[in-house]
Amino acid sequence: MYRVRGHVKWFDPAKGYGFVVSEEGGPDILLHVNVLRNYGQSSVADGASIEIMTHRTDRGVQAVEVVAIDPPARTDSMMLADFAELDPEAIAKAPLEAARVKWFDKGKGFGFANVFGRNEDVFVHIEVLRRSGLADLQPGEALAMRVIDGKRGRMAAQVLAWEAALDS
């Protein structure tokens, strides 16, 4: 097995796989959704930095374990209007809240989650997912979120995979 750093070329949760490009070059590396799930995520954003353990097979190089994922670098300064006046440090200091995805529609670019122990829905925008290194969410998926009171109600300011939140 080899440890590889690279970036996610693309990942399609509907297909259940995607590819990683190594910093060292070489062939694309297959990343299967089950390997991501073992890390605690069901998706990963295109362009995210990733560190994986790989194994060479007859069919090519495959990821067998995800070691770390970092969100893609922001190439634009566009931010959701709801976050424009907020201090990024204030968002980072907000407590992580355990939540479960109610529904998320990648095509519409948003969805909702429920924080455990609370009745109201929390709005989750796709840009927040991308900044958090995720590409999609599945109903019932466990998350940790930093939630703020936005202009239209409670909304996620940061979303983490449940397992990643346990480590922070």
C-alpha cells in the first residue's frame, strides 16, 4: 500500500465512485463510495485535497482508505449574502451541533437537516457544503453543523461529516 496526496478530479455519489489525481502524477486513482463511507462521508467535493492509502490491482490503482480531506481552495470571493456580514471567526466559534439530513437536492442546491433535540429545520446550501469539502448529502446521514440565525431562519454555516467532527 502507498500513501498518496492529491485532489479529487470528480466524484459522483449517484454512480458511487470518482477519481483522484496524485500530486506525483501517474494514472487516475479510483475512489469508491464505500472507502469514503469508511471515512464517514458519502460524498466529496470536486477539487478537494485528499490523502489516501492506495493499492495497485490488475485493473489499476484504487483508494483503500481515506486519511484526510481538505475542502477545495476558494477561487472566487463570492459568499452567500447571509454570511456577508458575519465574522468567519464567529462562525468557527459556534458550537458543533449533531444533526441528521432530512433531504438534500443537489440540483436545487439546497436541503434541510434537523438538529437533534430541536424541532425546526436548518437550511443547508450547496455552497456551504462545497466550502466544507462535501458535494452531496443523503437523507438520514449524520452530520455535525455550526448553525447561525440567518435572514430567513436557522442555517448551516459549516457542515462536517459526523466522524470528522468527533475528531475535532
